[in-house]
Amino acid sequence: MNTAPKKAVVVGALGVIGRYIVDKLLAEGDWQVVGLSRRPAKAASRYTHIAVDLLDLKDVARKLKGLGDVTHIFYAAFQPSSGAASGYAANIAPNRDMLVNSVTAIDRVAKSLQRVVLVTGTKYYGVHLGPLKTPMRETDPRHMPPDFYFDQIDWLTEYQHGKRWSWTELRPQTLCGFAPGTAMSIMPAIAVYAAISKELGLPLRFPGKPGAYGSIYQVTESSHFASAALWAAMEPRAANQAYNVTNGDYFRWCNVWPKIAGVFGMKVGDVQTISLTQHMADKAELWARMTKEHGLKKLAFDQLVAWPFADYVFGTDWDVMSDVTKSRLHGFHDVVDSEAMFERLLRRFRKEKIVP
């Protein structure tokens, strides 16, 4: 039994990936965890939090110099650009520099660093650009740049040469979790869209493209991804390797949509393609009223959902399929039933009074 001390830094600790990794590590019982983000957060047992601007080198140097006993880094930070979510991959400079600044600062002082786990995604393959080869495999060639994932992994690969530690890159697809203020989760978008539709007396219509309703799609539950991240941090075979990480199954929205409607006691309507970014722009007042009437948690409407991300997901009218054989061959065997996951998480959203 390995009793060596384990201390992780989770970069982006309040996001829809990072907060689940923090929870997973703390639940293991033998990890000390340090969370990094711009926003402050409370400390807890075996958890400390550092509010830091990773683009400010002086702030980074001052606040991260005490991390000499760190053994693992989980990098899940992300800074989106304005505009369509499909263009987020082009936001290179800050996403590269946050990785460079944080890993460099920690590596400088942490003499027992063992593994850096870098979270990228299927935009590595060009899934945001249009139809592509499926299933996507880790050995597939890159798409035409720009894509900040390329800049991140190229820098990390070069920087790691000759170091005592190794890296692992994980490529999830459409995270399903909950973290207010985080753009990259589809769950709050579905929940809030359904709740508003019901409040207005509408059926639950699929708001995306007709082709997206019937195409093959996949997602990654955030807690499942956290398990994969822990595996990636500890598995010797994962050193300097990239892995796709999804729930391990595929679905079509047309088969899931009736189950989602059932959670809210709604009827399914016909597909009606709309821009949620535009149609939800005037719904903050309605949401405030619904929050009061239904006793919901007081979450700012503009921090609850990133509608451009929902438009991107529901507008993907081509097959999205990752091959997860490599991770299975190397020891990660967990799977999630995606259709059951949508029902389970949405019922939890209602129970926890995030939506009525």
C-alpha cells in the first residue's frame, strides 16, 4: 500500500471540471488539495484555496511559492472568448499562458512533482468545425489551427523533457455537471430552458438543428471525469499519453428528449430551431420571479447558464463519437449510462432547488 504523501493542486478549482476533481480527491481521504482560481473560496478539511490571477506573473510568483510539497497538478482552467462557443478554441494566448505560468511556478519549487494532468477536449480533433472522422482516436491527425489545445500540449511536452515528472492529457466531450458561472456544461442549460418553457406553458421543443436531433452524440459526466483524472494521475501506463474520456456510450437527442421532458412533467414538442442566446436574453426578470415563487436558490441568471455553449451543442448536426478503447486497455473501465444520467442529474437539480 502506497502511503507516500499526496498533495494536488487543482487549477480551475471552481469550474465544472475542477470542483469535481477536488471533491473526488478529498473523498479518497489521503490527499491534501490546493485549489486555484480567480475567485476566492473557503478552506475545508485537507483543502486550501488560493485566489490568484494566473496571467499576472507577480501574483503567481508571490502566491504559489509555498507549494513545495505538491506531487500532482490537475490543470482544468479555461478562459473563454466572447462570441460563439464553437470559436473558444481560438482563444490561444490566455489559455496557453495560464498553463505555462502555473506549471512553471509549481515545478520550480515542487521537487516531488510526479504527474501533470492536462484537460483538453475533442476540439483537438476539430469537432467544433463540422463533420469529421468518427470514432475519434487519440492518434488522429490535428485539424487546421488555431486551437489552444495544440499550444498547451506542445508547450507541456517540450517543457517536460528531461524532467522527473510526466504528463497525461485527457479529452472529454460536453461536460455534464454544475458550477455556476461556468460556460462548459450542458446540464443547467437543459434544466433552465425546460423550466422556462414549462413556466410559459410551452411543450419541450428541441431548440437545435433538426439534424442534431437525430445525430449520434456523447457526453462526459463531471464526476465520472474526476474518476478518470484520478486514474490518469496514478496510472504508470498513462505517463506522457493522451486519452479520450467520455461516459463510454452514445445517444441521439431524439431518444433522450422525451425522458428529459418526463422529469419536468412536460410534453415533447416538434423541433423548433432557435438561438437560445437571443431568446433567453430577456428572461432574467422572468427567472427572478420564478426563483421567488418556487423558492429556488438565488443564482444570477447570467451566471447560471452560458447560452452560446448550448447553441453550439444543439447545433452540432453531425456525429460526435470518441473511441475510449485506449483508456480501457490501460486500466480505466468506469462507464456511465448517459440517458439515465440526464434523468438523474435533472431530478437532482429540481431537488436542490436550482430549477423548479
